[in-house]
Amino acid sequence: MFDFYPVLTEDGTISLFNKAVNDVYHSKIGAYTEALNKFAVPSGILEFVKTHDEVNILDVCFGLGYNSKVAISEIWKINPNCKINLTGIEIDPDVLAFSCLTGFPAENKHSKESFNFAISKLVDVKSFIEKKLTPEVKDLLKIDALKQTDEAEHLFRGYKTSFDGNQEALLHNIYYQTISNRNKIIENVQYKTDMLNISLYLCDARDIIKELSPHYDYIFHDPFTPYKAPALWTVDFFRELYRLLQDDGNLTTYSSSSAAQSGMIEAGFHVGLTENIGRKSSGTIAYKNIALIENHLPEKEKGLLNTNAGIAYYDADFSFNTEEILNFRRELQKKSSRLSSSKYLKKFYNTEIW
């Protein structure tokens, strides 16, 4: 059974509603717009390549590759001579296979062909199309087959309700909600051209992260939300990302979760905010060098880090599944004497008023 329904967003790209986690993967502004404005632009990578002819990127949860592909296309518009070294990590072979069938208007042709070739060495795209894109599944990719269930109805409000069947479906990264009894199988493909070096890993990111060498200028961190996929939002995982980052580099993510930000800080990062695009909350940008932060956390957000909501996630030996990580954090919260976030906010706003 196909567990996803397509939803057309405002920039013409297609997002998905995931029945398993009861959520849509993008805000209504669209996948391409989010990749550009939540990762490529706020990271500063487009400014960096104006004066550098080589850049190293780590994309955690590559998914359909929007973040990497949009960044590459924009980089080469600015500096056609910039060599790009890209490491992508993804756990779901089906999502990688889908990425070969998608695209966006501004996508660089060389980049698209390179990724498709690399991915085809990791997953059998042809078999995926033949065996998994059944007539029933293809019917579900038409908007008239989109069943807006009672549980999902509110998530579709604000989205367009028409779908061009000839348009390529632009899907998004899915990181398994729960990982248990993991088989630590790491599959890797390397694909190199004069201007683009691609290294893709098909595995749980925790199984490869310690094996990577530190040299990345930019890290795009795009797992599912911290509460639904906490395995990649732990202090322990952020310590590895800190190790991998260049001293003047940064990590960019869409989330401004207090627990995630606390995890970054405990791992050694200094954190600031990116602009809010398509949602009320801002994203987070994390640096090794505090002097590079342009938009520091406001006092309210700093205070939230010291509440129960700011207690981080932990996974010391990278063996916990989702429930174990969540349960461990709940136990820490029960034992904590910290204020709840609601009590803190009430106190904060009363103080602000007076």
C-alpha cells in the first residue's frame, strides 16, 4: 500500500502527506522554495562561493535531494568554476529512487544527470518503478484520488487542490519515524566529475557519521522533526557534526526546537536564528565561532533553553530507537526542577509587560 498522498504547493512543487506520521513534509510555500530559503540562502554558502572555488557540503537526510540540488544550481549561477564536493546520507532507498524521477525548473542539467547516475548505482530505479509504482499507486498520484481523511483534512487547508498529471512529482525526504533492530548495512557510491564529486550513503546516518572525515564547510541538517525522529537530534549526533565542521563553517536546519538547540549547544555549537519562511518559527544556524552569528537568539528563546522543553535528547552509543530516546528524555524531565515552558512564558510576558 502506498503511504503517501501528493499535495500541490504554491511554488508548483509537490509535497507529500505521510499517513504513518500524520504530517505534510513541507509548508504550503513549497519544497523548492524551502530548500532555497531555509538552507542555501541562510547558510551563507552563496556568499562563500563568490570568493572560493571549492566548497564541501554534508547533507544529512538527502531525501529527494532538494537541499543539495538547489544549492548546487545556485552556486553555479554565481561561480561556474566552483568545484562542489557533496556527501549525502539517506536511509530510504525508495526515496532515493523517487529522486531520479523528479526535478525543478532551475535544476542544473549536469547536477541532475550526475545524481541520477550515482543513485542508480545504489538502488534499482527501474525495478522500483516497475514493482512499486503499481496502477493503484499511480492513481494515488492524481489529485482526484487524494483522500482527505478527517485526520488529514486540516493539513491540506491552504494548499491548491489541482494536480497536473504531466508534472513531475517533487517529493521530499522521509527519515523513518522509528528505528529498531537496525541492520548496520552501509551502502556507498562515489561519483566524480571535474566540477562535482558526489558521495552518497544509504544507511542510518548514525552508522556512518563517525567514519566521515572533518572537512565540511556547510552541513544541511534536514531530518524529520525532533520529536518524531529524535535519533538525529541528540547531543551525541550533534557532537559528530561539530567534529566534521570546519572552524568557520555552519550547520543549518529548519527547526528551532529548544531541545534541538540545547543539544547543539551542549555539543559545542553557538546558535542563532534564520528567518522564518512559510511558518511562524524560525530555523536555526549553528557555528563553532560565535563571532559569525548575525542573528542571536532573543531573550525569550534563550530562556526557553533553560526550561523543561530545553532538555536535550541523548543516544550515547547510537543504539536507541525512537521510543527509547523519547522515554529517556521524559525521565530526565521528570527528575528536573526546571520550569515548564508554559510557566516560563507566562512569567516572561508578565515581566515584559511590567
